[in-house]
Amino acid sequence: KRLLNIPQSESRKERLESVLKMKLKYEERPREDIDFIFLAADARHGRLIKPQLSYHRASRIPVYSTSHIFTGRGDPGRDIDLDGVQFGDMPWMLVGDGRVAELRAALQTGWPHAHTGLDRLYALGIDAYAIIPQLDRLSSESAVRFSGVTSGLSLGRGGRLHRQLLWAQFRKGVPVLVDTFFQHKGQFDFDAGDTPAARRAN
């Protein structure tokens, strides 16, 4: 309530009632000088906070979060409380078809820890292996980007890799891609069947 200045709205109502000597019909109004709300929370806490924003009539304000808001497992029944939240995450977690989805499914079937918080580290390992042959090309052509399972990767000054995550929004409890510029559709710059992880999974 304090974030949205609801107490100030309540105070204005009380002052008016005091001046007019009568009870007023009242509908709380959140502050109007907010462009967006950044929700620094994991899924469990986000499911508690987001409905409170809607309850206090702040549903018109865009809500952004980090990848921590998404557990990586489809749970529409619980995640419906996160509807409207937009967040950035890696294709490994968001793309539901194509070679990457097949590789992730194979890992989750054959590896005992695939459903833990380490899931995103598998993607990091895949890209770390797959990008090595592409480093010369990335360093010589600044506009070139490597489409990996962690993100779109480009090589900047000092040999630093820069990431461009995908953006998704919870709709009916399901993350839906809203990134129209970078729609993967399963097209990546590596052979999903020719990585150590894939060979071991097979």
C-alpha cells in the first residue's frame, strides 16, 4: 500500500469527510506517476505480491521481473497469480519446441538433477562448448550474434560476451513469448545432438 501511496489516498478521503461532516463513497486510487513496477521476487513470493497489486487497483501498471520469477516447470494453477508479469529468461527455459526442447527433455529424463535449480547451468555448459568454434567469427564481425540456448550472444570489447535474453509474459499461468524480434522457433547455432550433454543423455 505504501508503494502505491494508498495511505495518502485514504488520508485525503478522511480529510474530506472531516470538512464535509459526512461519510463519502470511496475507491482507493494508486499513484499515477509510476511507469512500471520491478518485482524482485522468486515465484513463491511473486504469487503473493502480484495479486495484492491487482487488489489495490494497480493492474494497469506494467510489472517486470527477473528469471527468478519462473521456476522452469509449467504450473498454470499456481502461476496464474503471476498473470501479466513480464520477465527475461533464456531460450532453454522458454522455447517449448524444436531441438532445444528435445535436448532438455532428454536431460530431464536421464539425469537425476535436471529438475533442480541447476537446470540453467546445463544451458550454460552447452553454450560454453558450442561457442568455441564461433569465437573468431564473432570477434571479426561485430554485428554477428551467436544464437545459443542461454541467449543471443555477441562478443564485445575485451572479449566479453553480452547476452540478449528472450522476454515472456505470464498469461493464464503460462509464460508466453512476447519477443517478436528474436523468435527462436528451435533455430540455434549448434547441433543439439553433438554436445557432450547430448551424447551422454543418449
